[in-house]
Amino acid sequence: MAMKVVLLMLSLSGPVLAAEPEFAIQLHEHRFTPSEVKVPAGVKVKLVIDNQDATPEEFDSFALNREKIVFANSKAIVFIGPLKPGRYEFIGEFNRQTANGAVLAE
Amino acid sequence: MFGAALIVFRESLEAALVIGIVAAATRPIARRARWIALGAAAGVAGAVGVAAVAQSISMMAGGAGQELFTATVLALAVAMLAWHNIWMASHGREMAARARDVGRAVVRGDAALTAIVTAIALTVLREGSETVLFLIGIASSPGTTRAALGIGSLLGLAAGGAAGWLLYAGLLRVPVSRLFVVTGWLILLLAAGMAGQFARVLIQADVLPALASPLWDTSSLMPDDSALGTLLHALLGYQAQPSATQVLFYFAALVSIFIAMRRAQSHAAA
């Protein structure tokens, strides 16, 4: 019961406190633009990945500990951080030769 | 082609290992092969179905639908694996005793079967739906690429299946008296790993806080995408840079299922 209440409070707190800095990444012809995303260190950040290709992609990063399908011609939201300053690489797993980039936390 | 093989291998590995462990764990149960196959088939059908509606699911809950769906599937799988283990803890000795009477002696284990069939179906569904989406991407690529990627995907699936079979074959060499203890631990670790993944997706959706992240970093020692890292991820839920919340959920599941197993065992002995 207590657990449920906590979960409910956490899920409600999400949209209410939605003040995270937001960063957009476009995916076009299986390439990310910008390929290096500068974000502030030490705070939670919202990434909005806009897949403009006609095929689905999987946004994948071991360093960021994230994995999310981004559908064809759609956007997906991924929350990351708070990050320590540094470079965090990510890839589009379905097209890893071209679809790669990094988050720079500073 | 190699890239496609690797992607499909990674996605199929965890499901194959789950099936391998469960097949060994249910060895003395009548007609278990049929049930396991049914679970896997239901999972594949589910994966195709989920992939078809995945985009609509993803749009739900303000874009967090994908994570909430995955978290639900993971939570159910953890519950099923826990149920199986608790059932085994109270019936394991009897099963081991009967299994020793060479081959034919089988026990009825409907409850345990329902749990593992569901766990298999859920795991195949979760891993499979991503593979289906990847294959949809392949299908729209030019002809020659498509053939190469298709062959690569089949090779990846075969390699994943082979890994599951190897684990199964290895477990069959464990003496029956100890087999259920070993499979019990393996299933317990699988369940804990899934509980950790449950936390990870909810952190990604901003439903849970990450707390300290990463709690540790062993990415230079054993990277997630190394062969051993991949195997340990599928078996134990290993991650090189997990958040504290994930580790918390991992051990909470591990300890609580273990205690429930112990209780079931002592009740059975009494």
C-alpha cells in the first residue's frame, strides 16, 4: 500500500515538475543532428528524439543506460541524468554505422 | 549482415536462456516440451501483435507508454518466475525423488507449468517485439541488402537458440539431486535482473528517480557489449553503469523471493 502511494506520488510529480531542460535531436537518413548534444551536468534532462526516417530506430546508450524505440516519422522522449560532466555516446542500434552521436554534459 | 546477426542474437539470447533454464527446471513434469513450445509460440505471436500496435502504445501516457508497457511485462514475468520458484521450493524434493527413477516418472505440476509458460511467453514477447520492429526496417531496404540482412537475422536467431540449448544441455549434466537447486538459483537471478530492468525503464520514463547514477562503473573492466557482459546481462542482469534504484530493485526482488522460497520449503518439510 505504502509502495503504491509512493509510486502514485512519483508518477504525479513527473508532469507537475516538468521543468527539465529539453534538447531536440533529429534523425534523418540514419544520422543524428546534432551529433553532439551539449547538456548541463548535474540536472535531469529531457531528450526529444525526432525520427524523420521511414523506418523505426532504437535509441541506445550503454553510457546513459537508456534504450528506446523511436518509430518512423515520430518523436520519442527519453529522460537522462543528472549526469556527471563527461561524454556519453549513443547509437541508433538498427543503423549503427551512421547513426551515432554523444551527449556532452558540462 | 553481421550487424543484423548481432542485433537479433542479442535480442534472442535472453529469451533463449530463459527457455533453456526453464526446460531443465521442469524436467520431470509431464508434457513440458509441448507447454514450453506453446509459451514460446504465444510469445512470438504476441511480439508480432505488440509490434503492430507499438506505435500507439508508445504515444500513450504522454510518450511514456513504451516504458509503462515494458515495465508491466517485466513485472508480470518476475511474478511468474517467483511463483514457479516458490512452488518448486515446496514440491522440489518430491520432484527430485521421482526424477531419479529414470526418465518415465513424471509429476503433475500444473501450477508450475502455468507460471513458466507465461514467463516464457512474456520474455519472448518483450525481446521479440523489438526484433520484429528491426525486421520491419530491414523489409523496406533495397533487395540485395534485404537478403543479406535477412540471412544475418536468421544466423543471429540460430546463435541465440544455440546458446539456450547449450545451457540446457549443460544443466542436464547436473545430478538430479542438485538440478533444482541450481535452476532455482538461476531463475531467482533472472527474476532479480528483470526487476532491475523494471526500474531502469521507469527511470527512463521519469516515473522513478535514478538516485545515484551510476552507482558504479565497470565499463572499462567489463563493457556491456563485450561477450561476457552480454551473457551476464542476460543471465544475471549485469550492467556496467547501473543506477542505485536499479540495484535496489534487483536486491529487493532477490531477497524477497528467496525468503518466500525458504518459507515454502519449511512449510513443506513440516
